[in-house]
Amino acid sequence: MGNKISIQLNLHKKLAWIFLLIAAACEAAWTFSLKLMKFSSLKTLNWHALVNPAISLPVILPFVGYIVFGLVNIYFFSMAIKQIPMAVAFAVWTATSLVFIKTAEVIFLKQSISVAESFFILMIMAGILGLKYYTH
């Protein structure tokens, strides 16, 4: 009986780390939604433009992404901190979000990355792994 409870607790802890990664990915997507928002374009939407996806989607999707990714981020982060100490979860969530954002900038926005940035991102990743494997 005790072994079964131990296995369930271990599973919940692993799920919490997966929830934290999902929350970090949503945080990165939420940040890109902010970058893509154009408040001035909202003024150009009228009923005719609203029913034309070519005009309305580039304006509306960043706002929808902001709401959806924000809510999903909050949900999964709140689930993660039920099993992971809050300070550790927050540190890992923030660092992982940063790594996801920088990776997306390099891949999708074709931004460069310096040797120093790569080194410090590797240090952040080492810190994340250290917190994951050495936190009780």
C-alpha cells in the first residue's frame, strides 16, 4: 500500500514538471502575442473587414492568443506549484520561458545569438536541471 502511494506521489511530481514546461511555453507564446498586437489596427476593423479573414485574422489573433495563452499559462503554473515549491517553480518557469523566447527569436525571427548569450543560456539551463533534480 505504501509503495502504491509513493508511486502516485512520484507521478504527480513528474506531471507537475510537465505542467511547468507547458506553462513556460504558453508564457513564451503570450509574450509573442504581445509583440504582434497592433492597437492602431483595431480602429480599421469594421463589419466588412471583420468578416474578411485576410484582414481581420492578423489583427484579432494576437489578442485572442494573449487571452488564451495567458489563461492556459496561469492554469498550468497553478497546477505545477501544488507539487513543486513555489520559489523553485517560479525560477524554473521564468528561466524556461526565457530559453523558449530566445530560441523562437533565433528560429522564427532570424535573430542572431552571440557566444556570450549561448553560454549564459546554457548556464540557465544547467540551473533549471539542478533545481529539478536536487529539489525535494
